[in-house]
Amino acid sequence: MSTLEAFKNNFTVARTLIVDGRGRYIGVTKTAMAIEQIYRKHRKRAKILPKLDADKLLIEAHQKAAKKISNLCKGNGAIWVKFGQFLSCRPDILPIEYIIELQTLQNNAEPVPFEAIHPMILNSWNENWDSHFQAFNIVPVATASVAQVHKATLADGTEVAVKFQLPDVKDLFEQDSLVFRSLAGVLSPLIKEVDLKQVIDQLIDLTLEELDFRTEAQNLKTFSEHPHVPGIKIPKIYQSLSNEKILVTEWVNGVRLTEYIENNPERAEAILTKLLYSFIQQVTQFGLYHADPHPGNFLVLEDETIAILDYGALGSLSAEDASNYGALLLGLMSDHYEGLGDLFLKAGFECERQEIFSEITHYFLADDRRLKSVSDRLAEILEKLRKDRVKIPDSFIAMARVIISIGGFMKRYDVDFNWQPGQNPPI
């Protein structure tokens, strides 16, 4: 970057910080300082404590820091909530205390009044828009980071969910994405364990896709055309009423995944295993998978069918990648690790020190990894690869994030997972 380009970039960032979103970004600085103090106090006290007590103290520090980040995301809204949700699906890079706290960000944003979205309705459906409906609830039933959902009944009596993009969300996204990328550039040298630039780029790409509901409509249609495992529901879309900022889909009566399991813990194994089978099928058979697996996007119906919601972002794999990643997942999830190094090479992983791939098998055999959860196995190997400076394909990172997230649910509810090709999920 030239001196002039650097100056222009810094000037733009400064304008964004000072003029466009001063209050929101001052909060970022305050939160960062508060978190730094939390961990500084922990390090000081931990030096004089036994290891067990120091570990407990670290858990408390994680909980306090995670709470501050969660509050910051709630306060700043838009892409910040999406960032928190994104991180809540990354147990490969964050302690479980962060994952649990950030999962509370789902669908907890402040709704906007109906008057604010009424111009959007008139522009899309004209003045006689109400002729499409028998009933329309002007109070939203849920509000997320970029949209809010209203329940309505079509003229033929069909219940539907009407999703509206929040006003001004695109302007806020442009501001926030600029700041996130700038922060990634500053923090990357300090946080070497994580490819922060890669994480931010994935987040921004995912959110950009979600800001055009026509993409989500096409994603939903394409996804629904695949033969999913029994017990998985994909909502129907109403194309004639949908556009760039409005999406109309079938209404699904269900309970949030985490709420259902909390109330029915004896059903956790059957439900979560079914969900993981679905995602393995999406990756290995379809080469097309739901790329935003935070808990709010799963509803459990009365018959324990799982409805998958929100198709703003789908991940796609070539036939070759789907085959290679499927073999690699099988190797990581099974009890047989011979040849793992060759599978990583075949899947497109690169490293100057080629011996690392032959060491992977020995690494897994050196300890009993069968006692570890699915998410821990995958997160552990990714951490080792990063430390050994292995270049990991972006498509694998995106796919692994999804599998780790589902595996994280299973770990949270103490559900074991043993999978072999050809097995059917439990009923």
C-alpha cells in the first residue's frame, strides 16, 4: 500500500469512527480496556494460586469478558450482533464460556416500529398490499441483526412468516465492515493463534449475502430440492411476494432447539444426532450446506422434526472437495487415524514442512482421542495445523465451522457421537 493509499484509508476509518458512529466505536475502546483489565487481574492473582484455583479463576474471567462483548454487540446492533453469532459457532477458537454467552445474541435485537417499514411495503406491494392477506400482525415476532419477522395469514388462509430488512442496515454494515477490517489489520499480529483476517472476511461475506433477500430466496429454493434425511424440514417460499428486502415463507410452529432440549434432555441424543447427520449429508452428498448454524436457526416441531431456518448464506463445495472433505471428516470422527496425513494433502492443505502431514497420524495415536467430542477433535486438529503454519483452504474452514458448531451443541448436552457411512440417524 502506498503512503497516499494508507492516508486515504486511515482518513476514511477516522471519519467513520469519529463522525458516523462515534458513540458505538467509543464503546468498543471502553470494552477492550475493560477486558484487558479483567485478564490482567486474573494473571496477577493466578500466579499465587494452586492450578485448580487458577483454572476456576480463568473461567470466571472468561465469563466476565464474554458478557462485556455480548453487551457491546447488543448495544451496537447490526453486524456486531452477527459477529457475536458468528463467534458463537466457533468453539475452535473461543472457550466454552464465550460460546454460551454469545449464543444469547440470537433474535434479541430491538424491533423497529411498523411505520418504519411501511414505506418498504408500499414500494414492494403497492397501496392495496393488504389484499394479499387475511391478517397481518404489525408487531414482529422476532428481530435479528439485519431483519425482523412478522406473522401473517395469506388470503387463502395459509400462515406465513414475513421477513423485512431493517431500515439503514446497509449503511451501518458499510461502516462496521470498514472498522472490522481495520481492527483485523491491527490485531492480527497480536492474536497469532487465529487467522483474524480470514474470520472477518468470512463474516463480512456472509453478512453481505444476507443483505439481499433474493439470494436467500434462491438459496432456500435450491436447498429444498435436495433429498434431505427424514425428520428435516425446509420451509416453502412464496416467490411472488418476495424481493430484495422482503422474504415471505411458510410459517413453522416449533420451539427453539436449545429450549426444547433444555425441557426434554432425554431427547438430546436423538435430536442432535439427527441434526449432525443432516449436516454431514449436506457436506458429503449435496456439496451444499447451511452456513449459519447458530441455535436460533433451528426449530423443533411437535413430532421432533427439525426445521432449518434462515438461508442468507449457503456454503458450496465442488464434487472433489465434497468427496475429500467427507473422507477427512470420516477419518477424524472414526477411531481409525491411519492415513490422515494423506487425506489432508489430498484435500488441499499446504505447508512448507511436508513432514507435518505424516506426523498427524502419530499425533492422534499418541493419545486416546476417542474420549473427545466431535467438536474437540476437529478444533484440536485445526489448532495444531495453525500452530504448524499449515495453509487451510477457506472452504474447509467454513465447512468445519458448521460441523464444530453442531458438535458443540452435542458437547454442551453431553451427547456422544459415533458415525459410520451408511448409518441412519436415530428416531
